[in-house]
Amino acid sequence: HALCAAVFFVGVSSGDLILAATTFWVRLFAITGGYHRYFAHRSYHTSRAFQFALAALGASAAQKGPLWWASRHRQHHKYADQPGKDIHSPREGFYHSHQGWIFNGRHDASLLDQIRDFASFPELVWLNRWHFVPPLALAAACFAIGGFSGVIWGYVVSTVALWHATYSINSLAHRWGTRRFPTEDTSRNNFVLALLTLGEGWHNNHHWYMTSARQGFRWWEVDVTYYVLRALALVGVVWDLREPPAELLRGDALSRPESSPS
């Protein structure tokens, strides 16, 4: 955060802004489409090679390794908004849910018992342990492309913006928005957050049916992550995208779908 002040010393060029936007949006998709919808919820299938590519890109966002991220997210869904159990419950305060929980040492360990399906891949275990390698590699690439200003805009500013975009779903999407489904947590749908986070703002939809690769259940609920996944499916990179049941898309489901996991 402090290094962002360096923008006043390095200035900014169109190349810096393009680099910052690229590293922001590409890594955001790696978090939403990779860490979240794939590793945490298994909402589609892919090859082992692309699985590792998603994990490495996600790790470059400086949000720790894929096994840590996904296992902690599964814990979040298991105890959603329960103080003392949900690691970032908004009922423990806005700052705690947005960022404060990260500085609590109780949450540093990966819960491998929660992520056995992916902990069986040695390359993912290695990446999870050495999760700081991809961020360092990205910073070096930004320097090679744009020098010191490339590092500041393409890595520092982009990473801080990416952190807060991700954090906003834990905090803002549990405070402001609409509730289509009567979940036991405080999740809400928020159009602005959905635009900012490639579709993650349809958070109440997600908490109602978490295994869906599609979080925008209506045609007007923009979900860019889902559109990218559909494009990847067309060329065979991913497959078996899990969709919400037809009754959810019609809007006439009043009870939680039985196929939605705990």
C-alpha cells in the first residue's frame, strides 16, 4: 500500500496504464475463475496443465497459494457469517471482514483436510508452499517491460486494487445489495460489485447455489467470468461447466436446491 505513493515520483504513461489494467483483469479472472469457481467449488473440469496455469496465475495475485485460498473459502461457506467460525464474518465488523482477518495468525495454515481433491497433486502442493514465487516473477516481468514505473503500476498498484476488489465481496457484498434467496448468511447481490469483480457481485446467488460456474442467474446479471469460461469451453480448454437448475433461472425456486453442497 505504501509503495503506491511512488506513482507521484515515477509518473504515468499509457503503457503503464495498459500494463496495470492487464495484470489486474487477468489475475482477477485467475482468482474468480480459478481459485474460486474451480479450486474452491469445482464448478467445471479442465486439464492438469491448465489447472496448474490457473493456480500459478492466481498465486501471482499475492493471495497465497491455491490450496490455502480454496480450503479457507470452503471453510467460509461451511460456517458462513458465524462469528468465531467464518474467518471473515461481517458480523465481527467491517474492517475485520474486509481485511483485518488476514492479519490474524490463526488463519495462516492451509486446511488440507478440506481440499484433499487437489492436495493430491504435487505441483499444487509445491506452488502452495512457494506461493511467493509467481508474484516475484510477475514483478520481474513488469520491470522487464516497463522499468521501475512498470513495477509500480503493473505490479504494486494493480495488486493493491486487486486485493480490495477481492476483499469487497467478503465485506461489501454482505452489507449492501439485494437478497433474492433466503440464505442463512448475509450475502447480497450487488450490480456494481459484479462489474468490478467479473461477476462475483452476484453473491446471494452464489451462496444459494455455490457449485455453479454461472453466478449471474438472469440475462441482465453480467458475469464476465462465466462468459470467459464459456469461451474456453468452446475451444475445449475447460468442460462440464455446472449450471444452476432450470427452476433457479426461472426464479420460482423457494427452497434450497438439494444438489447444492454444504
